[in-house]
Amino acid sequence: MAIRTLYLDTEFTSLSIARELISLALVSADDAEFYVELLDGWSEDACSDFTQKTVLPQLDLDRYGVSRKEASPRLQAFLLQQGFVEIVGDALNWDWPLLLELLGSSGLPENVVGCREVDMAAHVGDADPEAPPHHALLDARLICRVASRGKDS
């Protein structure tokens, strides 16, 4: 059974248990991508100063914005189209619950056979030109690049 790896990243309102999802991305090494920015379920008032200054200016809601109601079946369909998958992220304690929340009552598809976390800090430092830009799609692509390099070494 071949297992495809999808790399996950999210952006959310604040580093707190009450955080709300703003955007979510999944990418594979062979360029399959899923990316949404949510139009509802969060407010700018709930965002930390960091999120307001760093994350929100990078959003393109006209291009990528969808409602939660629309995002959930899109995410479910994307996952089902990928065959057997493992989801990899660099902050699963934060990102995994938000992925599950967006999937809603339909839950995680049966073809998702696992998840694991990679340590990006071991590969990307603050001075690194590839430091995460705090944009879910760009960060998921970076996790994919770094994790793929790690497999080759």
C-alpha cells in the first residue's frame, strides 16, 4: 500500500485554547494542494496583535475566501482524492484539532492512515531565508520542502 504524505499548516486567531481557524493548507511533494481562507468563524477582534500584523495582511479573501460550510466538503473531497495519506505538520498540537474541526461531523476520511510531526526548528532557523512567513500555504510548502530534504539525507 503506497502512502502519500500531505503537509499541513494553519493560521489562526491567537495562541490560546480559544483560537479560531483562519486558513488551512495541505500540500504534497508532487504539487497537489488544498488551500482555503475562511470568511466566517473568526473575527479580527479575536486576533492577537501578532496575527493582526503578520497573518491578516497576507490573506487574499477575494481569491481564496470560502465559508466554513463550503470549506468542509472541499477538504473532505480533497483528502478522499489523495488515496491513502499520512498528514505531517510542524505544530500538530495546534493544527490537527483545527483540521478535525473544519472537517466537522463528516470526520476524518478512512484513507487518512496517520499523522506525525516534524521538527522544523532543527532545519530552519530565525536567520534562515526560508523562515516561515506565517501564511498557511507558503508554510505548508516550506514544511514539504524541508521534510523532503530530510528524507533524502
